[in-house]
Amino acid sequence: MPHQGEILQNAIKNSGISITRIVDELGITRPTIYRKFKDDTLDYDFVKKIGDIIGHDFSQDFTQSHQSVLSFVTNAPTKVSSPSALQRNTSPVTSSQDQTEQLLALQTKYIALLEAYNELLIKVYGPK
């Protein structure tokens, strides 16, 4: 069974719309979208934006079984409203799995931050 990144990649390929056009409209880089193709789960807003660009409804592709197994959810990322929200979590890590989950969450936040930075650069300096 293909994961969400593969489903997204196949839909883009079948649409005939170039990756260049998609990344330009999203304000992200080609490596970023290729990383998304490897992800098991994807953010709902990201998939929705691509669906709007290529004219594809992904609700038919991400069936109920995909949604339950791969957690295709509609939760938007939360924005930090105050510096106190950035305080470190000092609770002790108890297992290797907790460390892995924390690293994956940190990686996801880091990539989101890089993408937001890229969007800001495009807004300030304009496209290439």
C-alpha cells in the first residue's frame, strides 16, 4: 500500500503539471517537495494546496484506512504566541522510542521553519 507521499507524487505526475510550477506557487524548493514525497504522513494544508494547484481532490485518494493508519488529519500547525511557549521541556526521557519521537518532532518543526524562512525570503526579495 503506498504511503501519502507516494500518493501525492503519483497524483502530481498524472496531472501533467511540472514540479517547477508547483514549487513556485507554493514558495518552496524542489528538494523540499521531494522530501515530502518520502513522508509517510503529510500535513492536510500542504496536500490541499497541491490539490488546488493540480485540480485534484485527495479526499478520494486518502481513504479511511489511510487516514487511520497514516493520520492524515486537518490540524493546522499552531503558532507560538509568546516567548514562554518556547521554554524548554526539561522532563527526563525514559526510553529510546521517546527520543526517536522527539527527534522526529524536532525535525518536522525544523523543516517547517526552513520553509517559512524560504517563503519570507521570496516575499522580501521576490522570486528568482
